[in-house]
Amino acid sequence: MTRILLSILALLLISSFPALAQTKAETWRYEGPRIGMDLSRFLLPYMQSAKRNGWEIQADIPYKGNLFPTFEMGMQWYDDKQTKFEYKNNGTYARVGVDMNIVKFESLKDHDFVFVGFRYGYSVFNQQTDNIQTANYWEAISTNLPRHDMSAHWGELVFGMKGELLPNFFFGWSLRAKIPIVVTKDINMHPYIIPGIGKTGGGTPFDFSVGVYYRFPIFRSKTIPKPIKMGGAKHPGLNNENDPNNPDYGGSQSGGSRNFNQDR
């Protein structure tokens, strides 16, 4: 009897293994606020002769799947020491805006996206120039331009992408075109550089950022966000059976002819 019971138990255990193998863990889509650092700010000291240091924090949060309201803030210190002058510029800045995903998410676990967006930026900074060396026929002259507190407003057009390298860890980059709107005037000199914008030598300033981010997986769902439809309104004639552009136009006319002949 004992052998029979053991045999039955063994058969039950063996038959349960396929069922266990077929059981899959539930799949969820996790979303939440994402925060990170712009690594390109730490490369600036090695890309030019002037001393330029700073940092920038970037954050976004998903809204309705494909929109990402964004906040960015940072600081910058700039010191350009030349033989005939020393220019200093320091300040803080912040940006707010939104990014819009323009590609389709393929699965619940797909969080890689390409985006376009815009920003509004505001900066508070100061500049001064020391040890300005000039000379005339009689003597050398040294003068200074005192510190002047300034501010700036600008807009940005943004294109970039973010990809999930590890669960909740992202890498991304963006290319930005910056359009100054209002900049405080200095009667002595135009600002050579503006924190948050960059150099203002002429034309439209461009900037490139590279960042790493961590997402806090606070929300979860079983729905893949639908792509944002960019198409316009339908042609009104397509719903009009009397419009020659309607595919049913010919059939309606022929049907009408048959009825007319039948009536005759």
C-alpha cells in the first residue's frame, strides 16, 4: 500500500512540473519621475582654454505616456584670463518645458524613446572685466569694468533620445538650438557668455548635452502608451457619396441608374 501511495505522489509531482514551467511572472509597465546629471558640463574645462566649470540637474515625469514635462537647473563659473584683460562671469539658470515622444513603444518593457521638445529658460548672472591694459603715446593705462548684475530669458528647441541601459537606469543625449528673447543691457559691454545659453558671439547658439538618469518606478500599468497621432483632419469629401473622390461614388451612380431603368 505504501508503495502505491508513493507511486501516486511521484506521478503527481512529475505532472505538476509542466504546469509550473508554464506559469509566467506578471509583466507590468513601470513609470515614474526621472532625475539625472548632464555629464557634458564636467567636460567643459577640457574643451577650451578659459576656466569654465558648472553642473546641471535634469528631471522629467511621464504624462499620458508620450509627454514628459521637464525641469532643469544649474550653475556656471567662467574665468578667461588673457594678457590684456581678465573676464569673469558667474550665475545660475533654470529651464522648464516638455518633451514629446515621436516613436512607438513596442512592449510593456520598452522605455526607449526619441523626442522633440521646447524649453523656456531664465538666468541670473553677473560679469566683470579686470586689468584691462591699453596704451597711448605717453603711458600704459590699466582700468576695470565693475561687476554688473544681469538676467536673460530665452527659448530652446530640443531634439534627442533616452534609452534604458539597465532596469530604471537611462542614458540620453540632446541637441539644442537657443533663441535669446530678453537680455539685460550693460552699457560697458555685451555679455560674452550667459549661463544656460553659452557663448553669444553671433548667430543662434547651439548646445549638446549627454546625461545619465535614474527613474523611480512609482506607477505601474498593463497598458502600452499609444503613439501620438500627427495627422490632420480628414478631407470632407471622403464622407460625401456625391463627391467623385469618394470610392463609392461610381457604385452609387450605377446603382441609381439601375433603379431608374427599373422604374421605367
